[in-house]
Amino acid sequence: MAAQDVVIKDIFGEADKVEILGKLPAILWAYLETARLLVRNIDTAPGSSARSAKDAEKILGILESAAEYLGNESLKTTLGGHSKMLSALGRGELSEQDFVKTFVEDLPRLEGMAGPRPESLPDPLISSWLADQATDAADRIRKGRAGDLVVSVELLDEIRDYLAAEAVSEGIRSILVVDNAGTLVINIGDKTDLDAVSLAAVAAANFAATEKIAHLIGERDFVLLFYKGHNESFHFTRAGKDYIVVTIFDNSLSLGLLRLKITEVAQFLIGKLPKREV
Amino acid sequence: MAFINKSAKEIQVKVVYYGPGRCGKTTNLLYVNQKMNAKFMGKMISIDTRGDKTLFFDFLPLQLGKIRGFNIRVQLYTVPGQVLYNESRKMVLKGVDGVVFVADSMEVQREPNKESLLNLKENLAEDHLDLDELPLVIQLNKRDLEGSVIPILSQETMTNDLHGLLKHPVPVVMASALQGPGVFETLREISKITIKSVHYKLRS
Ligand SMILES: Nc1nc2c(ncn2[C@@H]2O[C@H](COP(=O)(O)OP(=O)(O)O)[C@@H](O)[C@H]2O)c(=O)[nH]1
Ligand SMILES: [Mg+2]
């Protein structure tokens, strides 16, 4: 990341950490199930460990980053040991027999850390959905940037210049570019004195609520989202999957003209702004 | 605002699940939605973003049978927990009749729990409502983590923390919204005291 980059923080970044901690015991149990399955497979069909070892390694990856965040040294060490054993097994440097011997000894200790066994475990492999979700979240936590968006200062300037020249000069009072979760990305125009941060959060909530109304009445979305005030009006539109463009304009501006402009603006933004990975 | 239809003998109340981000508010509603007889339930609506993260609110309308000859309808709402969404929380709180405060038992959430309860108090005050006068139940969630490697707060610590911010003690329910224990107990408790308070207001 260059010094000139602007990080638009993911509102849910901190929450992801809380979430993964809450899931840690369940993931530990899922790992233990997979580990026992692996040992059983080796017992019943020697030479067949490769697949279940892969599954175990996948869950182990999630656990290691969760343990890192938790800061529990003894858990980290145990998991690190497993990680080494599994990869040695995969490379054929460790025989299945030797692997089982050391591996099985460790499992009760891990069970102690997992706490009471939940009554209903997700299926042996923790449903692949949960695994994928948790892997993603853990990965983001590991990289320390959750769903943050990184935009360069040059790009922000370029977008601001574009909006000023193409939109604000044409009778539009203000434009706010907001991400899906309500984070303000860009705010330009003569309304900079208003509480744009709150406006952005509420606008995103309102936009999501309106989309839900569309679904409830069987529409995919509303083509036009528009609120007419006494002096000024608001117009909302999506720019791709990640952004919402909120436009504040004078009632003297024709709605047709506005829509034409905003469609252009949205297209421009889709081409320029980064897409969120998550 | 409770809606009372005397001729149809029906009372409708609004209950809001409040608490810090990721404490399990949505999970409470999901569990109720999963386990309750569909006959007594409307459709659950979640206004969320990127998967399951509440952006505005979740909504679940329920019918809870008869009390003193009145049909009881309860509408459950959750609020978004993130600090930035305070305006949205205020909107959801409008006309609230009862609150379930969901506290997260994880040690790392000790301060966020207290901040969230204070935030609730402030937001209600702005609407001229007094948290200490409102039907309130505290749920200590995620008790399933007890005994695991994740450090959690004791019932006593949490109760002291949260009661310390209130004038009178309120009912406290231990729960695991993920696994179920305590979810319906919380719902029963808040419904009971909310209906009682609505009845009381009705008489005076
Ligand atoms: N271990 C554990 N996790 C829980 C519990 N309740 C909720 N969670 C998890 O906590 C996370 C956030 O829950 P959610 O209901 O979305 O929180 P909200 O932000 O308050 O609506 C999810 O990953 C849930 O699965 C619980 O009782 N125990
Ligand atoms: Mg939620």
C-alpha cells in the first residue's frame, strides 16, 4: 500500500474478529471430528490419508489465525505442531503409523480447549459453507484489512474533478458516493456542511429497505428511486454491486436530465472504483 | 407504541433487541423463526448487507396467544450494532414498548456491552423515554462458550456491570442464541412484562 492511498475502513472489520472468536470452539470441534475421521481412515484403509488430511489442513488454517487473534500461546503451539505433522504426512516424510501415534495423543488436549461438546455438530466436515465463510473471515483478519477498500488519492481526486465538472456544474447540488454498508467514500458539492457521515449510513439503510420492498412485491429492484422535497430532491442509484450514488438536486432541474447525467456518472464510477473482495 | 384494538380485543406491542455488534440479536430472531410454529408467525425480514450483517433491522411478527382475553401480537425488531448506525438505531427504537438487551459474554466485549447500554439510554432519552421505566430484559448470550478456550465474563460481572447502569435490577436470562437455550425464555419474559406494562397504562 502506497503512502498516498486512502483506506476506506470496513465498518464490519472489528466485528469480524469478534465473530471468529465466537466460532472458535465450534471450529475446533469440527477440526477434531475431521482429525478422528482421518485417523479412522488410516486404520481401515492405509494409504488413503491424502484427502482427509487436506480437509483437516484447511480447517487448521482457520484455527491458526483465530488462535493468533486470541493470543493463546499454548493453542498456537499445538496447532503449529499439527500443521507440521499434516504437511509432513502429505509429503510422505512421515509414515501414517508414526503420524497416528503422535497425533492421537494430542487430541484430548485440544478437546479440553474446545470446551463442552455441542449437541449437534455440523456434519463431520463442518458444512463447507461455514468452512468457506470462516476461512474468508480468518484470511481477512490475518491480512488485517477485513473488507477495507483501498483507493489512491489520485483516483479520488480524479473522481472529484470529474463529478465537479460533469455533474455539480449542471445544476446538481451535491453528490455522495457511499458503499453498500453506508461508508462515505466521496462527498462533493455545496452540501458539505451537512452531516454527511450519518446521511451516508441512513441512505444505505434506506436503499436496502427499498430494495427489500421491491422483493416483497415481486420486483427485482426499483428502476427509479427519487424523493421530492419542497426545495430540493434526492435521487438514489446503484453503481455496480458495491456503491450507491446519492444525488441532491434543485427542484428546478428536470428529472429526465438528472437521470441521464447520473447514469453516466454511475458508469464512470463502476469503471474507476475498486470492487470489494468480500 | 402499543396498538390496542379494544373491539377486536387485540394488543400489538413492539419489542426491540438491542446490543453491541455481533452479540447475537439476529441469531435470536432466527432461532425463534426456526422453532416456532409457522401458524403463529409472519415472514421474517432482514435488511442486511454482505451476508448476514444487519444494515438496518430484522423484523419478525408473532402471535403469542391470549392474555386476559386479548390476542397478543408481538413484533420483534433488531437494531444494527455498529457505532456508525446510530441514526438507524434511533429509527428502529421509535415507539418501542419493550427492550431485550443482548449482552455478549466474551471478555473482549465487556466495554462494548456497557457502551451499548448507555447508547440505548441516550437514544431513548432523546425520544423522552426513560430506560429505567421501560420493560427491559437482559440476556447474557453465548454462554455455550463457557469452559472453552475463549475467555468469557462471569454472570456476576456482567450483571454488576449492566445493573450498575440502571436504577432498578431487571430480569437476567442466560442464553445461547446459537444453540437455543434461553431464547424462548427471554421472549416469554419480555412479552410478559411488556404486556403487563401496556395493560397498566391502559387502566390509568
Ligand atoms: N458461540 C456463539 N456464537 C453466537 C451466539 N449467538 C450468535 N453467535 C454468533 O455471533 C455472530 C453474530 O451474530 P448475529 O446474530 O449476526 O449478531 P448481531 O450483530 O447482534 O445481529 C454470528 O456468527 C453468530 O453465529 C451464541 O449464543 N454462541
Ligand atoms: Mg444483526
